[in-house]
Amino acid sequence: MRYAVLGTGVVGRTLGGKLVELGHEVTLGSRTADNPAALAWAADTGGGTGTFATAAGSAEVVVNAVGGQVALAALSAAGADNLDGKVVVDVSNPLAFEDGEARLSPVESDSVGEQIQRAFPHARVVKTLNTVNCEVMVDPARVPGGHQVFVCGADAGAKEQVTALLGEFGWPAERVLDLGGIRASRSVEMWLPLWLNLMRRFGHAEFNLELRSAR
């Protein structure tokens, strides 16, 4: 399958590298075609590079791996026509900083996932993977136990497709919890402050939640 991964940070490079390893055709998208981080990634992995628009235009699935604060700008640069009808996987978090402290924006009454779906109504947006470190995203076995990851979005078929992708990453289908529509993005995005506190407490980012239900 052809993937566009938007974002040349550690999250985008990690996801893109894993997709290449799995045999997919991947273009790492950035604002400019000569982005040094993207070119270095391509040299290491054999993947392709291009602008946001070039990457999205040739892709069947678009992965938003830029920060939540710039997600709409990056996807706008990718072009609405290049997103129409496609699954858009949003792994971002609404991290902002105020007086040197981490904040969420938006929070509670909105989410980045919802903002993306409103801005691109013909895209099939699925929120997932934002609750774990990028290394755990693509290798859940780094954390022992039956821990879970979440998906939410309006399109059932898109969630099915993303669940299959998560399976390629090593997440068994029974550990992928469907939280419903894209509005549920609010709840998983609000997990970030606790995640940051746990990272400080443990001194590393390789952890996750394991949920058990009485029924």
C-alpha cells in the first residue's frame, strides 16, 4: 500500500521506517522537498520524500505525524483534494506550552481529531496511537502484557483498515479498543498530561495502559 507520512520528527520517521520495513511504499512529507531530516531518512530506509502535497497526492493512506498545533496547516498544505475519500490516520496530540509548562489546546470541548474531520469533511479520519511513545506504536512487545491502544472515527470501514494496520505493527485486534466516533478523540488526547507525569515518574516512555473489564 502507498502511505504518506506527514512530519519529519521522530514520530514520523519511526512510523515511516516501520511501514517501509513492512513492505509498503512510503513518502515522508515535509514543507519543502529538500528537508534534510527527510533526505537522511530516505537514504537510511529507501523510502521517498516530497512536500506534504506530493506525499499525500500519491498515497492511498495519509498519516498525520506532525504536532497537533500545526496539524491543520500541514494537512491544508497537503491539499483537501489529496485527502478526499482517503483514510487519514491522526496520531498527534494537542501539546502547547504556556509559561514553560505543557498545556493542551484544544481540550475538553474539542480535539485535534475533530478539527481535522471538520476541516476535511470528505477525509476518513481515524484517531489512534497518540497514547503511546512512537517506539511502542510500532513495537508493542516493548511493553510486556496485554496493554491496549484505541481507535475512534466516524467511518467504520476506515477504523477496520486502521485496525489491520495496527495488526501489522503487532497490536492484536482484541487489544484495539474502538471508542466510537471522532468526538472520542477528546478523551484520548486528554491522556497526555498523565502520560507526561508517568514518563517523569518512570524515567522512560516505554509503558502503556492495560485495561481489564469485569464483563
